[in-house]
Amino acid sequence: MSEHLRTRRGRLQTRGATGWRDWNPYRSKLAAWLRASGREWPLAPDARVLYLGAAEGTTVAHVGDLCPQGRVAAVEISPTAMAELLPVAERYRNLLPVLADAHFPARYAPQAKGCDFLYQDVAQRDQLAIFRRNWDTYRPRQGLLMLKAPGIRGGAPQAVLDEAETELRAAFATVERSDISRWAKGHAAFWVEG
């Protein structure tokens, strides 16, 4: 496990400049994935992360703590969410906030170039296409995709997630699915490698 991540009294915590703080799986799908998958933290302290769907920065800040010598390019389309993300970025030298649409990866190439990990939590109908487009543009070694079944289409979430898994398996050498619906209803996490 990373020296910046621990479980204490059943709670997941990350360590940053101000000490240890709780990482709530109900507020962070990445924390939910760590709980559900049973994996240890997969990234080195100097990892370069492309984070799509940064929102207000809750999970982005934890990634910043866990990759203190790395870089986190945090892409968010909403100006309202970006207004909340900017004060978070002021506290993290390794966090680059980017106001951009993840549909167009070339628009944030200066910040994302050289990323070795792609993380996506974007609730759009074309979530898979966005992930693939960014993967094809930046060619990271590994990625983690949070899929929200109701965001793709209505109906039975399991059927939507099964179809998504089939599509991912056709495109990637390694695909591991983790059920995070206990913390995020209708969601699954997909770990992928080229």
C-alpha cells in the first residue's frame, strides 16, 4: 500500500500536507473502487494522471495526495464546478485544473501530454466513446473508467454494464469489473490495460 494511503478503524484515509483525512467511498467512486476491488493503490507517487470529470475536486484532491511528485490534469466542463475546483488547485502544486470538454482531448494536450493513467468519471451517454477517444489520444498504460448505467440509457443497469464490458473487452487486453453500486447506485468500475 502507498505510504500516503491507509485504513484506520475501517476508514480509508489519505495523507497530504495537512495530515491524514478520511476518503469517503460514498463521495468518491475511486475510494469505492478501492473498497470493492480489494486492490492496493495502483499508482506511483510520481504518476501523471489525466482525470476526466473533476467536478469540485473531492477525489482529485485525494489523487493529488497519493501522487505528490506527479501531475494531475483535472478536466471539468462545468464553469460552476470549476469555480469550486480552483481553490482546491491552489493547495496542490501538482494539480492542473482545465476547463474543457472531454469530448475533445486535443484541447487540453499541453496539460495531459505524457499521462500514464486515465481516470474518467463523466456521466454522459457516450461515456465509453469519451474514454476510448482520450485513451487513443494519450495512450496511457492503465485506466479506470467509472460507468454510470443510467447515464448511458434507461433500463436494467446490469444489462447496460454487461454490454459496456463486452465493448471494453474487445478493445483492451485487460478488463476488470468491480461492482461499486453499494456506494454509487447503478455504477461499475472498469480497470483497463492496453
